[in-house]
Amino acid sequence: MKEKQIAYAEMLKDPRWQKRRLEIFERDQFTCQTCLNDRAQLHVHHNRYKKGIVPWDYGDEDLITLCDSCHHGITELGRGLAELLTKPDVYGLAMNLRNFAAEAKPEDRMNLGFVILAIRHSPEILEPIYKIASDELLKRMTRKL
């Protein structure tokens, strides 16, 4: 496992990745696509990983610019959702997300954004959650508070 991580870290130094990374930053106007911060350190986030694909060969739809804070948040959320999905009660998880969205306070908007981003980036894994929770989360995000 450690060898794989080292190899991946080395790939991120490759000029082809550096060029691809710059293309995504330019496409997204050097702005975090979650919180719209254009002053923070930025990362190009892979929405999903595909076995055998090197970082620079991903399509535009698989790459997004995130600030350091949002990148950390979405990565941690993704790990948490992946862990929860190993449990049998996926429907229960979807209902909990819907309830969270319905009761969220204005300061929870960024967390809701992370949930929406995670759901939208993994629909093949999160289909039951996507169907039940996504509309409710989007409604809550756009509702005037």
C-alpha cells in the first residue's frame, strides 16, 4: 500500500499532471467550486478514481478545483460516506441526510455543500441516497434563510 501511495505522489510531480492541473485551474478561474474562494490555496480534486488511469488522463468532468478547506472537507466526508455505505441500512442513511438538511442552520450550508458534492460525484455508489436526499439538500441550500 505504501509503495502505491509513493508512486501516486510521484505522479503528481509529473509535468503532464502539472499541465492538466493548470488547465483545470484556468477552467475554474482559479476559484474553489464549492465556496467560491479565490484567495486560498487550491487543489485539483479527482471526483472519482478509476483503476489503471494516471492522474493527467482524467476527463474534465472528473476534476474540480477546491480550496484547501473544502478539499479536506469533501475528502473526509467521502471517507465517512464510504464507511457508512458498508452498513446495510443505506435507506436509513438517506433519510438521516434528508432530516439533517431539513433541520440545518445557516452555518451548516458548507457541510450541506460537501454532502451534495459527495452524492453527485458517486451516483453509481450512492444511487439510493441520491434519489432520496439530493433534492431535499438542494432545496435547503437554495432556500432563502
